[in-house]
Amino acid sequence: RHSHPSNVASRKGGGHRASLSVHALNVLTGLPATGLAVHLSQLRGSNQAWMELMTSATSTDGRADKSQLASLQLESGTYKLRFATGEYWQQQGLSSFFPYVEVVFTITRAERKVHVPLLLSPYSYTTYRGS
């Protein structure tokens, strides 16, 4: 197991990397949530500030850009996915109780793959650690 040099999220402290996948489903229609803006950030530094690593939008199958996510190869740490749900529902001609949804999670050394599903409607959302 060798670490890969020159990764975006590469910093001191070891060769462990995990891959992340994201899938959003519109439970109102039962179809993938297409065109939902997604921002990925990592909590970094002594001041514990969020640093944005990636901005994407979900594809027609409701998934965030797989090649963009794969290139990150995330190290252990705390991450945040911010979904622009208010804008998404507005594009669908609906209003939403949630202007955005933030999912904060921790990647540990044990994890190789992390999957974050988001099930959303205008007035609720559910997320969980997928596989």
C-alpha cells in the first residue's frame, strides 16, 4: 500500500486514503435528484476552519461527479457536504423548508470507501452511512 503523491487532500501524516461517493434521491418523485449543487469541505488547521475541496452538481442519476470525487482520495478527518436544496426545489417549481442541507461526517483510518446517500423532499431529508 503506497501513498499517492500530489493529491489535493494530501498533507503530512500517512498514506491512508478513502474514496467518497454521493447519491441524492428526490423522494417526492422517486427519481434521482438531478442538478443539485454539492459542496465538499474539510475541517482543517488549528482554527478548525472549513476549506472547500470541491463543488459539483448531481448528474441525471443523482450522483456527484465520480471522477472529481475519485481524484480527491480523502485522508482521515472531518468533512462536510453542503447540498443546495432550496435552489434545487426552486428549480422544480416548489418551495422548501430547508435552504440547504449540511451533512458532517468523519472519515477514519479504517474506511476505504464512504458513501453518503441523501433522500430529500421539500420538508424533510434523511441521510445515513451507506455502503
